[in-house]
Amino acid sequence: MSAYAMDLPRDKEYFVDLHIGDPELVRLIRGDITKYHADAIVNAANSQLLPGGGVCGAIHQAGGVAIAEECARIRSERGPLSPGQAVATTAGRLDAKFVIHAVGPVWQGGNDGEPETLSGCYRESMRIADELKLSSIAFPAISTGIFGYPVEQAAWVAVSSVIEGLRFAKHLVFVSVVLFDKSSLDVFASAKTSRRPPVSGNPYKVSIGTM
Ligand code: AR6
């Protein structure tokens, strides 16, 4: 099936797999990332690495205080993170080995380098996970909540960035983007990566699964 003309199931839970290589896979799926299994779960963090609201608050709440304690130690050692940067901590009680805290851009209208910064979040998180020799990573839709990044525009940045990240990774083979609501999944699943083609330009197969 073409990556650009998909019929998405309307009444069923579904996921979309982008077969980047063998076994490299990107999965777009609906769910609560705090209940998702991956070697690394990515947090849409703030510069201060404080437990905030949104997915960040949910990750800290589900993972327990050990995550906030390690965040506080990192903050005192290196100061606040800039947008686009990321750092790994324990995952506490989450079903993961690490949480990677990535600071997304606050949407300013789109002419303030937001796409590059958002892409940097995905690429830097994957670089850290690959350095930790992890094979799987799960992202939320960074910046599309409290930080106000329009989902349609975030989707193609996210999808093309994780595809590129996989092509450079040595250990990572499975990337999930876990969308909290169905409308975000529909937008991500329809994302046209043609505006920013993968580095190698290789086509990939797309499959849809239902649950
Ligand atoms: N699982 C998956 N996705 C979720 C979950 C969840 N449990 N909960 C929310 N989302 P946001 P941001 C989605 O606001 O825009 C925090 O206070 C949500 O629907 O969590 O990067 C931080 O500390 C949305 O699509 O992150 C920062 O200060 C996406 O996650 C600031 O908010 C991101 O929404 C970061 O804002």
C-alpha cells in the first residue's frame, strides 16, 4: 500500500506500521504511553525537568518519585535544558528501562525554528536510546498539547524524523508513536512525509492492523 493513500478504519481501533527495513519498524498507535512497553519511554518534558501536566505529569505519577529525584539531580548538575535537548533517567515503576525527557518547542507561529527544534527532540532522543544500546523507544506527540504545536504540522516532522533516526541507528529497530486520542492517530497515520523525504529516499511499505 502506498504511504500516501490509505483508507483508515473508521470504527475500529487500529495501528499503522511503516516498514522501514527488516526488522526496522515505526508503529503509530493510540494509547496511554504510561502503560506502553518499550525499552525507553519519551517524556514531553519542560526545561526545568519538573513534573508538569499532560503526558509529563502522567509519566511522573505512574513512574513514581524516583524519576523526579533523578531529574532534580540532573537539573542541579547541568542547569535547565534547551528546547530540542533530551536526557535519560530511570523509568521507576514504568514498563521500560529508561525515560528520556525531551524538551519540545513552544509553538510561536512556525517561523521561530519550531520544526527544526521538534525534529531535534526526536533525533536526540533516538541518539541517546541508541547510545544506551536499546532496541525500542516510544514517543508521545511532543509539543502538541500544552506547547500548542498544531498536530498536522507536528505529525510530518515526527514521522520523517523517526524514519531518519532509524536509518542512522545501530541498535534501535522499533519506534512507536503513541497518540492519546483517535483524532491525533488519524492525523499521524495520514502524515505525508513527502514534504521532507527520508534521507535515503527509499520507499517503505505501510500496513494497517486492527484490534
Ligand atoms: N499518553 C500518550 N500521550 C499523552 C498522554 C498519555 N498518557 N497524556 C497526554 N498525551 P503535553 P507538550 C498527549 O501537553 O505539548 C507539561 O506540563 C497529549 O494529548 O503533555 O510537549 C510539560 O511539563 C498531546 O497530544 O506536552 C511541559 O511543561 C501530547 O501528549 C509541557 O507540558 C503532548 O502534550 C509540554 O507540553
